[in-house]
Amino acid sequence: MHIHHVNLNTGANWRNERTGAADPDALRHLRDALSAGHGCVIGNGIEIDADAAGRCLTLRVRQDDVLVITLGVAAHSRCGRGLWRALHAMHPHMQGDPGRPPQAPWCARVEHDGKAAALDTLERELAWAWIDYAP
């Protein structure tokens, strides 16, 4: 299994295979906290809050109180279309077609700060936490 990842700032896209993800219990705990609307502090000044809608999740990742990235994770295409459009509406210069999301499951990233590249592993783990355990 894989997730389609897209960077909406640059248009870069890649497939993320399931190998090497974090501990399933840790991912389940993270998913439960986020889907219940609770934020998480995971260390290094990184805070995450999220909103779930069906099998889709919008995550905001802050580092030292600065919004660094917004992630949209779609486990199903039904909710994915609206999420894809909402992510494109965040900034006027997003790449890709707002009417054509990738095939689910997917994770799309909107970068708000230059620190975003340092969060690649976290992005991957958050996406798998939701895809593996989405309600």
C-alpha cells in the first residue's frame, strides 16, 4: 500500500510506501487524540491540532508557535474532493488542479514557513497514522 503525497507549493509529488512507519500503538494514540479534536505536543516545540471530517483530516503543525505546514490527509475520495479544494484555497498560487485530487489515499502539504523540510518524517507518520486508523 502507498499514499500519494503532494506538495501544493511546488507541485512535487511522490508515492510513499508503507515500509518503516512508526510504532502502531503510537500512531493509534496520535490518531485518537487528533480525531477527538485534541491537540498534541510532540517535542522540539512542535504542536499539532486537527479537524476531522469523515475519513479526511486537516492538520496544522506549529513549531515555536509559528504555523509551519498544513496537511490534508484523505483516506477516501468522498471527503477528499472538498479537502483538496480547501487546501488550494489557502493561497492563490497553489500548484495542481483544485478540481482533480489524486487518487485516495493521499496527503497534501501547504508550506507556510521555511522550516517545513525538516518535518518530512513527521508528515509521513501523521499521514500513515490517519490512513491506517481512520474511522
